[in-house]
Amino acid sequence: MIKINKIAVATLLVMALAGTICITGCSGKKEKSQTVKEKVEEKEEEIDSGEEEVLEENEDDTEMNTNTTEGLVTDADYADKTLAGKDLKIASGYSVSYDDFKAPLINLKDGDVEKVNAEIKKVFDDQTKKFAEKLNEGGEVDIGYKSKYEAYLNGNVVSVVYDAIECDVTDYSNYYIYNIDKANGKLLSFESLCKEVGMTAADAKEKFKKTIESNYKEMESDAFVDGETADEFIKTTYAKFEDELSKGEVPFYIEGEGRLTFIFEMPLPSNLAGAGDMRTHYVLD
């Protein structure tokens, strides 16, 4: 599990507005593929014009719960019934409802499933507790909480993407991702998951390297500082990816169309608006 950092506001808004690259985003809607440069340019135009997109009150973003697992993953019955119908009104101008809280229950008996289900329940209960505490403050609050998931079945692999969210004007995701062999209930390693999609770990890393290159090769030289070039930035970024992947800090799963996907905090060159790290779901085609 990796928590997103509250980095520069412009970067977070780029994430919130641009969504994801080639994959279902926070709202559950597929969006057009965009390079990092296009995302940043889009946000810079909004900043120049003084326009910003803010979630409207009671906007329904609950449709992210994509579940294609044929009953292997279902909604868990963990909800606190005393919170039914309760909403948190957030100072940024919208509200979140406890009725929209969802958590996955993996309906397999063997392997690591019991441990995984217990961890998910613990996180869900913690989200519920924090929601209740904010509700007791009364009136508008500074931050709210959500609980959502997506689940996919590809061949013998059940992938569960559980997201325990903190939110104000933007959602801050805390991902808990599990890839489980439905035959034995065991968690799958990165190497095993790569095999399921017909590639080696080296193939997957090389494909991701090309993704990094496609994002940064076209950037102008003034996006970089202190004499750094796009090639050097790509090299540094890929080294960051490899290091974090080796430490288990880069989540991965197989999405609904059977493609291996990484969640990675891609750095932005220092001279771009809101420079920092931009977390995105990257699909390997």
C-alpha cells in the first residue's frame, strides 16, 4: 500500500482533472490518453485564465466500483448501520455520503485470502471511524473520507484495487492492491503476474521505460533546470521506478482488459507548473 503525498496544489489538480493515462480513473470513466506535457499545459491554461474545476456538491462519483469477478469478489457487509444516510459536508463545497462506502470481500477460502480480507476490514473500519469522528464535529469539515474498490478477473487472476480515500477538493488515494490466484488463494508476485499477461518481468520494465520516454522526450529544454536534459530526466525517473518496484512500493495489477498496470508517482521537471510527483495508473499495451 502506498499513500499519495499532498504535493503542490497545481500538480494535484492536474491529477484530479486529467484523471489517468489509458485507464479508468477516480470517477470510473475512461479518459483520453494524455502525455504529462499535455496535462500540464491544460492546467497552465486554467491557471492563466483563473479557472479551476471544483467538485460540485453531491456530485456522484460512486461508479468507480468496477467488478468483473463473477462473484469471486462482492461488497463486504462491514458498514456501521448507525451511519446510514449520513453525509459529511466539506468546506470545499461538496459532500460525501457514508452510503457510498464500499469494501471488497474476496470469496475464496485458501491461501492468503483470510489475511487479505482481515486487512481490508481493518482499513474499512478505520475509514468508518474517521468518518464518524468528522461527523460528530458538526457543520462543514476540512476533510472527508471515502471507501471504494475495483475488482477484475483475468484468467486465473483476481485483482482487487481497494482505495481508502481522504478528500477535500481533491481525492488523496491510499491504495491496497491484491493479485490472487483463484486456484489456491495465494498472492501473486510481480514475476508471476507478468507471466499471466505473457511477458517477463524484464519485458514489463522495458515497456514502462518506453512509457516514460514517450512522456518526456517531446518536452522543451526550458522544462528542465541546471543543464538537465530530457534523456537525463528519463534515466533518473526510470531508476526511481526500478528502485521502488524492487522495494514493493509500486503497486501493480491486471485491469479489466487484461493489461498489466502500474501505479507510479511520476516526477515532473522542476520548471513545470506544480512540479512534484504525479501519481497515475500506467497501462502496458
